[in-house]
Amino acid sequence: MSKLLQEAVSEFSKLPGIGRRTALRLSMHLLKMDTAAVEQMMGSIARFRREIRHCELCNNLSDTPRCPICENPERDRTTICVVEQVGDLMSIENTRQYRGLYHVLGGVISPMQGVGPSDLKIDLLLEKVASGAVREVILAISTSVEGETTLFYIMNRLKAYPQVKVTTIARGIGFGDELEYVDELTITHALLNRREIE
């Protein structure tokens, strides 16, 4: 294999979810592309990495100090949905069912990974809640052990603001899941979040 091809495959392999075979396929695809298109792609990636920033209000990715969601006057400013990562925000936003604001933590508490509460944007969230405008905080955090730890930590910190309603997204068994293969934590959440059949 050519040294240049090896280098390209090695670089693509550094991306999450990209194995050596996929990296080789991507490298070969670049060879089929027009040189100008490849340069434009590389320029966009470099510009993204160099110029992207985090919104000063919610920690979402943005081209400006404040993201378009925080700047939108039509959003409900009394409700904040707390998510782990920007990808989670995008998933919720794609449903077009939520019209409030967001807060991106930047991860979850994970002592094994060396991530503590001070490594996340929890204090920024509490500053917003302390302003008095927030009426509800929705915790949309994963059901992993780390996610649950983060959820309980934030819930405990929010107890200092009794006027704020704290909710979590519904958790339970997914459509099409077989009960015998579902873990105990998910079954527990499903039982706790049960609803009456009408």
C-alpha cells in the first residue's frame, strides 16, 4: 500500500466509528472526487474546527456568541431542556415538539473517566435557574449509570429552587422490545412511568 494511502487511512481511522476498511473506502472515494471538491471539503472541515464556538448561554455549538435557538424570541424562555451533548439537542429539535430553550452539559459525571461535576456546565445551568425566569427544567439525560448519577446530582442541586418544576423525559421499554431482554433499570423506569389505558 502506498505510504500516502496508509497515512490517509490512518487519519480516517481516528474518527469514531470508522474502522480500517471504512477508512480505506473513504480514502479511495476521495481519489474519485474532483480535486476542487476535496479542497472545498477540507477547507470546510478546517474552518469548522477553527471558527466553531459554544453558545455563552446554553453551550450549544454556534458561529456566534449566542446560538440561533437562544436568539429566537419565539422560544419559551421559562423551560430549559438539559441534554448531555449537542447531538441530543439536535435529536429533540428534529421532533419539532419542543419550543423551549436548551442547556448542553458537555457530557455526564463519570469518575472512571475522570469527569466530575465541575467538568460539566452545571453551574451555568444553575445561574440561569437562579435568574428567576425559569419555571421548568426537563432532564433529558441517558439512562446509563453515569447518566443516572448526573441526573440525581442535578436534581439535588435544583432543590435549592423549589419554585422550579424538575421533570425527566419518559423512560421505559421501547416499541418492539421483548421484556425478557430488557435490563432491570429500564423495567423499573417503565413501571414507575406507567400510565392508565383509556
